[in-house]
Amino acid sequence: MDEPERGRFRVLTLLASLMAGAGLVLAVLAAYVAWRRGTALGWSLAVLLVAVAWWGTAYAVELSADSLVVRSRWGDLKYVGIVTLAPAWLVFVLQYTGRSHLVTRRLVALLAIPPVAALAVLAVPATHDLVRSYSATSGAQDLPNVESGPVFWAIFAYNNLLLIGATVLFVASMVRLARTYRRMALVLLCSALLPWAANILHNLEVGWFALIDLTPFAFILTGGLLVWGLFEERLVDLAPLARSAVVESMVDAVFVLDAFERVVDVNPAAVALAGRTRGELVGRRVRDLMDTSGIAEVGPSGLVLDDEAGGGQRTFDVSQQPLTDIAGRTAGALVVLREVTDRVRDQQRLQQVLDDRSRVAATLQASMVPTRLPAVRGCSLASRYVPAGDGGEIGGDFLDVFPLDGDTWAFVLGDVSGKGAEAAAVSAATRYTLRALAGPTLSPAATLRGVNAVLQAQTESERHSTLVHGHLRPPREHDVPEAPLRIVLSLAGHHWPLVLRTDGQVEEVGTLGTALGLFDDPELHDAEVELMPGEALCVFTDGLVEARRGRDQFGSERVAELLRAHRDLSADELAGAVLDAVRAFHGEELVDDLAMLVVRYDGGVATAANATP
């Protein structure tokens, strides 16, 4: 082999190595894209890169082959990549620019018709030369001297039409996006023009470009930029850009800290909150910023800052999330300050309303019972009043004891249906109406009929009241000490009171009548009861007997057993024992209000202090 032949061989080897290297690089890029991105968009880019890789690889074999037959075969095979390139680029651009709905099976089939037809023409010996053929001067040691047929120019025009149209669509879509995408569009346009220009110059046989087709080699730059844009600049995955836009527009202040608690990035909300520029914040330690930011308090409610402009305080909910690197080591933290000033103020206002409501409820509840029971000759009195739940809701139970004259005292204990202010209003109306109507000469039943008439006229709701009203007439001073305490009472739909006798017997007294507020003419009856010294009357609302433990009610039988068991106790101790028992049975917070009045007749013994806890 003489020197000129060795020179041509070295040139061919170099060019073949370049084409083989280009094919290998592009094949690796295609595999990387397919591995990283399993979507249709990623696969179309992978097909594009594989097409160019095949083109470069087949061209490398064509350049390095020793025989014209092998060269011709591989020169034909490279057209598989050539005719696939343009349709793949068009599909990629359509998918990327948001036109995936256009990439249908029908479109793919239509795009495949020209390439398949071209390959068919190339595969048939009779029509092969319509695409390409070697000139008579071509030799095994020379650069391929290919003559192009009319079908080749049709393929050339078809490919360039698709490439130019898809590139224009791609660049136009990118320019309409953010400035970052505009810069990237310019870079991609320049990189796409490089292989396109190389192919045009080679096929038009311009200068030394006529000797070799550098298109596959130039596609290394284009393919590399596409992959770089795909995974580094997120051309395909817009989530990071969208996430960045969301963070920038957030009203919450965001601070990104390094492992040493220094600020490395902030969003505009953080800049506005700190009252400093971004440059002044970056590099500063969080503790230094906190010392100079007018922090008033760091507590359960969050971070409280003095608001110099508004003259008040602003409260922020602090959320801190650690940031870790690939190895799992702590690399920093993400701190988000969300302003909750309005929420905290609303909670404070709500708490104030609840406190006011509790005070009002406590005041109204206190008005349902007398602050102190009156002294009744020869008797000791005790009462208990327990609102339902935590006492925050106004109930409808009430009780009262008041004198009618020097010899007669009236008592009333009732329960208005329902809860709340309306029930309390009806309770107050019932109590004070009864006080106004009661008299020593008017029987309890007659008094209750008058109260019912008033409630019927004044109460529009369907609320009703169950109550027991009675008169206490202890013996006069000149009567014998063993004289009984005479009681006349009437039950308006109320539970029967219990009487504890000296022998330990407990009996229900009274005749059940109709609740007040339901009918114009309620059925009411007076009943007379006598208590001997040492005996007691226990009157209560249904909150006592209807207290539950599961399905079991406390019931009047348990009340009777308690009275028998503690018959030697004073009136106050007896009332306390019953209340303790019902709380132990049901729990501290009762479901319904409980009102209880105990009247113990002591006979000639001096009157004990009456208790109203």
C-alpha cells in the first residue's frame, strides 16, 4: 500500500471512528432517556436518538467496509434511521408542546407511509438505484461516491419539511413561555440548525461537506442538549418550575437554611416580613434575625412579632422540615411562617364569647335557686343544684322556698323542657309567676292553675314545665312538741316526692297531675302529708332518677335505699349523700340538670342552719 492509499485509509478510519462514536453516544443517551422517563414523551425522544444512533453506526460501517457490496448494504441500512428521524422529531414536538391529543395511531400510520415506501423502494433491486447508487469511480479505499436518485430527493424534501415544521412549532411554543424557556429555545434552535445545516451542505455537495455526511456527528450536540434540557432544565417535567412559581407567590414566608442555620434562600413574602432585602438576609443566622425582628413571644400559639406599622402584634405558625442529601444526612431545613393572626384573634374572641356565655349561664343558673334558704320553724332545709355537663349550657331546672305568712312557707321545684336561654326564660317566668300568685289561703293546685294560664298566654313555644308546689305549715309555738309538720302539695306532671319515716320506711306521696303549659285546663290535685319529728321529705327533678350507667337507671329505689341508709343524718348531709351516690353511679358530669330539696322536720328542736350549696 503506497503512501496516498495509506493516507486515504487513515482518513476513512478516522471518519468511521467518528461516526461509530456518535452512534454509541447517541445510543447511550437514548437508553438513559428510556430509563429515566417512562412516559410517551420520553419514549419519542428515545426513538429519535436511536434513529440517529443507527444512522451514525451504519454510516461508520459503510465508511470502514472493505468491499463495495458491504458498503452498499450498510449504506442502505442507514436509511432506517434517516427516514425515522423526522417523524420521531415531529411526534416529540407535538407531545412536548401540549398537543399529545394529535398523536394518534392514525397520524403515526400516516407518518410511517413515506418511510416504509422509501425503504421498500430501496430494498427492491429493480428500484434500488432510484434512491442511491455508487458511481463507477468508487473504490474500496475511497470515500463513498454516491449518486442520488429521484426518490432520494423526495425523501430529502419530506424529511426537511417535517424537520422545519416541527422545529418552528417547537421554538414558537417555547418563546410564548417564561423567559427561562425563551433562552432554552434559542439554544435548542441553534443546536437543531447544526445537523440540519450539515445534512443540507452534504446533499447539495457544497465544498468539502460533499465528501462526508457529518449529520450523525452533529446530532451528538443536539441530542445532548435535548437530554440536558429534559432532565436538568426540566423542559419535559414542569413541576420544579411550577413549584418555584408557587413558592414565589406564596403568602407564607419561606426560609431555606443550611446545616448551620444560615439563610441560603428566601421568597418575597419572607423578604417583606423581615423588612430587609434578599441580599441582607442570605448568609445571616436565624438566631441573629430573631434577635432583631421584634419577637414578643414564642409559645404554644406560635411566633408573635410586634407589628410596628399596625401598632399591634402578628402571630405566625412555624413549620420546620429537615432537608437531607442523597445519603440521608441533614443538609439544612425549610422553615415556613404562616400568619395566623386573624385565626388567633378569632379564637380569642370565641373564647371571650364562651367565657361571657359561661358567666351568663352561671348567673342565670344561680338565679334558678335562692342564694340562701329561709328559716322554717321547727325544720332544717337543704338543697342541691347541679347543671348538666360542664355547666356551660343553661338548663331549665329551678327551685325556690319563700314565706307566705308567719305560719306558712311555700316551696316549688320544677323542670322546664329543653335547654338554653329560652328554657331559662320559661323557668324564670314560672318561678316568679308562682311567687306572685301564691298565697296562704290559695291551695297549691289552684296556684298552679293560675301559673298555667299565664304560661299559656305568654309562652308561644311548646315548652312545658313539670313541677311540684307545696305549703309547709309547722305547728305553732303553743302546739305540743310532738305536733306534726303539715304539708299540702300538688304535682304538675312531676315525679313523686319521697317521705322518709322514723321507722325507715320510704313512701311516695302526692297525686300525679298534668304538666303546665300544655292544656288550658290541666288536671291538678292537692295532697296532704304529715311529717313527725325526725322524718324528712325529699323532692327532686328527673335528673336524679334518670341518671344512667349504661342501660341501668339510678331510679327512685336507689334514692329510697339511700334515705333509709342515712336516716340519722341532717338534711344537708342527707342531700350530700344522695348527690355523691348519683355522681359515683353516673360520673361527675350529669347528662341532665339535677335539683333537689330536702325538708327534715325536727319538731321542738331549734332550727338548724339551712344549706344551699
